[in-house]
Amino acid sequence: MADDLGFGDVGAYGAKPENVMTPNIDKLAEGGLKFTSGYCSASTCTPTRYSFLTGTYAFRKNNTGIAPPNSPAIIQPGTETIASILKKAGYKTAVVGKWHLGLGGPEGPNWNGELKPGPREIGFDFNFLLPTTNDRVPQVYVENHRVRDLDPNDPLWVGQKKPNPDHPTGITHRNTLRMNWNDGHNNTIHNGIGRIGFYTGGHTARFRDEDLADAWAKQSNKWITENKDEPFFLFFSSHDIHVPRMPHVRFQGKSGMSYRGDAIVQLDWNVGEIMRTLDRLDLTEKTLVIFCSDNGPVLDDGYDDEANETLGDHNPGGPYSGGKYTVREGGTRTPFISYWKGRIAPGTSDKMVSTIDLAASLAALTGVNLPEEGMLDSFNVLSALLGEKSAEGRDHIVSQDNGRRGNYGLRVGNWKLQRHDSERMYNGNLQMEAWTVPQYTLFNLTEDIKEMNNVYEKFPEVAKRMKNQLQSIIDNGYTRK
Ligand code: NG6
Ligand code: CA
């Protein structure tokens, strides 16, 4: 799962080689099934990841907006997840990379002690994590229940307020930054970059932004190798191409764009590393690989990294409008590829599938029953993922932007309803401006792929039907039959 990667950000989905090259991801698309209606469930990170793991839409649960640095665990122990399901089927399970779903009990993470509950309490045998996002503090790895390489004599403190009046911040020490901020990201400075939130201590545990991708490759390759003789499930959760975009020096300047493009090259390398490991272990024909993203693209996400200025003719959202934070197609329709050498015939699929469906689909693949009380919105789209003749995708998909009182999108066939409950609505230009719209808008994607022409008044029957459908999806509390 990539982070903030848009529909048009990879070669197989239309990115031009002079802007960015993604040979490893393209290889998956060429040798596997490239979905044109592959979705994630939200246009921000935490709700998509919540739904991906639990198989339930995040808007059903309070408090599933973008998680802050000291967020307690959002998914409670005892909740069935894609990992616990696969564990039941005898799989070894791991998550490597960005978590952003909180750690610890109601009081939040105990950074110097045991960080639980966390992934291990909801079905993962092993975790090696970046706790939230790398623009949020702290810059440390969490390996199983502990911060890795933490020196007990230099305890790690994480908080929302300045720990002391002299604590250097992105405001007081702005001239020392190597990447300037333009919105938020002006609290504690680490590695020359201002962050969201404050922290002190834990110096031996801190990493450099430039080394994240290498750490993910090392840990996932090691874990795959250790578990090669058993069935395994790896949730590989790259931080690329989220801000701060600070790729390793060997990837800097490797795209025709700024660090946003270089981070895509780095992500592609990470994908290649995993595929090379599978090849080396002779596992490629025994492994289903899914490539996806957690939300659509954003250019300027709070740092001056020239993503806008160097964009040229690159289209991060492909043909779609909107992106991260929006309920337009660009917010949740992303690259989505299923690859299984020898099992999935290469091709393109227009079946509607979502990251939220992976739980039910992998349960079907491994012969596990879904819990009666959970995975309320996960559909078994295995036949579509495998590209079988009888393939069935979804007949509808709901998207959301962030927390509970936010905005929704509902796609049924080629009709798209948007519902705006929040006062703030981001516009379609990947800019973070407030935009006022009617509460409901309706679009015909067949002739209006960019959702520009509101036909809500013109098609009152469709509008009414979809409005009611969305309302009952919310009220019923589930969509899985
Ligand atoms: C926003 C941050 C943005 C990003 C986002 C979460 C500011 C001004 N913006 O609040 O930079 O971190 O949260 O992104 O601080 S996500 O992909 O994890 O949802
Ligand atoms: Ca994201």
C-alpha cells in the first residue's frame, strides 16, 4: 500500500517516462490485472487503513479521522482483521511500514514501555513500524511492542505542547530548516524538518527520513525470508509519497519532477525489492501481490517541496479531478493491481474493487469464514481480483474524506453522488482551499469523468434513489449481505 499515490502517478496508469519511471510497478501491471476502478475507502490515510484492516467503513466508528501522534490504538483487541483472519488460516502475518492507527490504551502510547495494544493484539505476529506519518512526531521505529534502539537513560517524550520555552521549533528556528513549511509542520525539528507535535529524548532511536525506504526493504525481505516455508501475509505499508518527501540521496533527482517524483521512484524500487525477494525464494508463483494506495494525490501538503512548480504536464490524478481530502474520484480511485504469476492472466479490468474488500476476498481464498459481528462492508471480489470469467466486482462503493462528520461519495454504475456534510470542502485542484458546494451533487461519470457538471436537478429520480441508498448504508450499519 502506497501513501498518497494518485491514479496517474505511475507509468502503467499514464505517467510519462520523462516525468517519472516506475518499471517495477509497471511490471506488475503488465504481468497482472490492472484495475481501472480500483478504490481505497477514504481520501485520507487513517480511515482507509482502518477499513482495509477491519473490513468496515471507518465512518461507522467515531474518531477515525487522521490520527495524531499520541493517538491510542484505534482498532481494539478482539476485533477481527484481515491479519487475524489469515492467522486462522495458518498464515504468519506481519506489517512493515506506516501504521497511523494509534498505539496503546486509552491514555495513549507508553513510548518508553510496552506499546500495546497495537498490531500484535489484532492479528499480526510481527510489526516494524513508523507509528504515524513522518510529518508527525516521533521519528522512531516500533518493533513489536517497543521503540527500537531506545536508550532508557534518554527517555522519549511526545506531546502537543512545547516541553520548555527554549525548545527549538519550526517557528523559532525557521532559518535552520532544509525544507520550509507553509502550513502546520512547525513544531519540533528533526533532521532539519519541522514536524506536527513535539518530542524530546530518544536520540539513539531516531532515524533519518532518507533511510525509511531502505529500512522497509531490509525488514520485509528479512521477514519474508524467515517465513518462506510457511504461508505468510505481509502488509507492506510504504510511507512514500507522503510528506515530508525526502528520498534517499540515490533517488534524489531521479525523476523529471521534484522530490515528489523522486519519492515515486523510491516507492517503485521498494516494490522491486519485494518482487526480487519473492523471485529469489522461488515464491512468485505461490504469491498473490496486490498493489494499491491509501488515498489520492496531493501536491503541496504543507511543505515547500516544489511539487507544484515542477509538475509540468504530469497528471497525479490521471483523468480524475480532486485528490487527497476530497470525495471526487481522484480522492479514492487509485492504481490497483493484482498480480500472481501463473494464476492471474495479464489484462485490464473495469470491475469495481476496493481495499476494503481484501479481507473478505482473502478469507474466501484461504477458506476462512467471516465473523458474524465484524467486517461489515467487505465484499468477496476474489473472482474479480483473479480475473476469472465469471468475475463480479462491486455494484456500488462509498468513499469518505476524513472523520465522521465529513463528506461522502457514492458510486453506483456510472452515477456518482457526492454528499457534503462538512462546512469545509476541498476544491478539485489539489489545493487546500475551502469551497462551498450544495449538500448533494450528482454526476454522470460516462460523460463527465471530472465531476464538473452537477445534474442533481436534471435527474431527480436517480438523485433520490442514490441519496436514500447512501442514507440506508449509513443507518443500517453494514453493507455486507
Ligand atoms: C494533515 C497535514 C498533512 C498530512 C495529513 C495526513 C497539515 C497542515 N497537514 O493535517 O500534511 O499529514 O494531515 O495525511 O498539518 S494522511 O495521508 O496520513 O491522511
Ligand atoms: Ca495517505
